[in-house]
Amino acid sequence: MTVRDHGEFAPTTGAAAQVPPPSVFREAFHATVAGGRNVRDPRMLGWCFRAREKPPSTMTALPDLHVSAWSGTKRSLHLYAQILGKIRVALSPPQPNWMHTALSLNARGLTTGALPCGLASVEASLDVFAAAIAIAHSSGERRTVALAPERTVADVYADVSRALEELGVVCFITPVPQEVPDMTPLHEDRRACAWDSAAVQRWFDAYTATAMIFERWRSRFFGRSAIAVWWGAFDVATILFNGRHVPAPADRGYLMKYDLDAALMNVGLYLGDEQNAPFFYGYIYPQPEDAPELHVAPSQAAWSPQLGEWLLPYDAVRASGDPEAMVRTFVDSIYELCFSAAGWDRDAFVYRAPPARVQR
């Protein structure tokens, strides 16, 4: 099967004239749910089941992510993501370990997901393909803020604030950026913001690929887990919790006090900066006492005493013949240490998916 841009399923062989009409296709869709029974047109028996196959990936390799080649656009993208993140913080009820602050990836970019607004909801999203931030209200109203051609952070901040006000959403976006060297308030930052669409697409491809690897990997974990884009450091990560409260570190500041109060495993992809190449990272908290001496695969992975984490260079993954296999090896290796070195109960976290039901 292949999937064309407009979303229709197309056969890999045969003439286009053999494609059944839409009415027959709709019948097959409902028949698929019923296990293929009562399909009047025999042409659809193959279609209704083949449409459930996983479409092939359009990516053959991970893209180059070195920030030095797109530093201006990375700065713009990061600050625009911070605007979304601050909306999420302002409107979301608190959740443990700051999970209410994280952004998510969707098929077009970043999103806050649906946020409570009284008995209604609002969602803010950054559309990579349209180069715009969209604010959608559950009333059906919507506002769009353009990000290209080059604008300033201050102008985008003002337009997003105005859009929220027009939609009746009471939300103050705190203007001070977080976890970045330049702390210029968003509403005062009038420097032109670069927007290289090709660079943004590379970022989105890499983060989407990583998130989908994590999505498949975490499916075996019987416990609380998530995939998050942390807009402070601007990394994408998967995090697993074993359900146990632990003392938070007293010397790591406000954020870490309420982040590291649970036993967890965290693995993610960090972009780096103009001097440092991107890398995958992983850690377990509480950290096993002998963590620096513990072996983590693949061979390109190593312990970083500066960060107190295991690192795997993104370029090593990118150069491998099978990026997903290498990332999974890295994640598997750290996950194994949760049991062998961190005292997690292996049997308690094994999820066994229901067997596929055979329809006749």
C-alpha cells in the first residue's frame, strides 16, 4: 500500500481505473470494523484489510541537525515553542513531574493539546508546513498568527496574546524565556527572527522519527509513561515512572525539586548548540551508585560525568544502517539497568498486549 498526499489508499499494482468508487470504499471501511463480513463488492475484500497495513515511511535516513547550520531559525523556533509552552502552563491543571507543561508532536508540528477554558477548551499549535501558530477554540472559532516571512518575537507574542483575548481566553503568557542563555523578555525582543522552512522541516522530521521510535518502544511498559517535547531545553523525550515517590534533590533548584520526586527513567534527543553536536541522552533517577561504570550499548554510547547521563551521538545514529535499531538498543540497555542496578521490579512492568482477534 501507498498513501497519497490527499489521504486515499492506492494499490501498489494495477491500474487506477480499478479503484472502487467512494461509496464502495465507505462500505468497506465499515465492513473492516465488522471483520470483513457483508462486503457486497468483492473488490473491496482486499482493500478493506490492506488499508489497515502500516504505510511505509517516507524517510530513509535521519537529517542533519547541527545547530551551527541553522542557529537563527533554531532560536526562532525555540522561542515560538516557548510561547506555546507558557500557554499550556497557564491553562493546565498541575500534574506530577511537570507533565502538564510538556508539548506534544502532531502530524503538522507542535501542540498544547486541548486545554481547559471554563467548560470549553482551547488549543495552540505551531504548524511547520504553514509557518504559523494557530489558536483554536471548541466553539469553532480560530485565529492564526503568521511566523514567516521574518517577524520579531515581540510581534508574534503580541499577536498570540491578542488572538487569545479575541477568543475569550484569559491567559497571561509570562514573557521571560526559560532555560536559554538570552533572557530578553519575549514582548521586548524586536530582533528579526529567521525562518528557514527547510531547516524547520529537518527538525520536525528528526523529532517525529524519534518520537515514533519511542512510541513503539514504550508500548511494552505497564506503568505511567509519556512522550514529551520539553520547551525549556527543547528536547524530545520518553519518560517512564515506576510509581514510587523518592526524596527530591535539595540542591537542584525549583524545577528539579518537583521533577525528581519520583523514580523514573528518561531518554531523549537534545539538539545541542552551535558548539555541541546533537545527542541522545538517558538517565535513571535515583541514579544507581555505580552508574559511571555501568555498560550501556551500543559501543558509541558513553557516560558523561559533566551531565551525569549516558550519551549517544546523534551523528552515530544517523550514520548507522538502521537508526531505529540503534536507538532501541540504547534505550533497551538503560531500561535493563532499571532492573539490574536500580531495583525496579521487572515483572510488575511487563505489559502483554491482547492477542489479535481473528475475524471470520
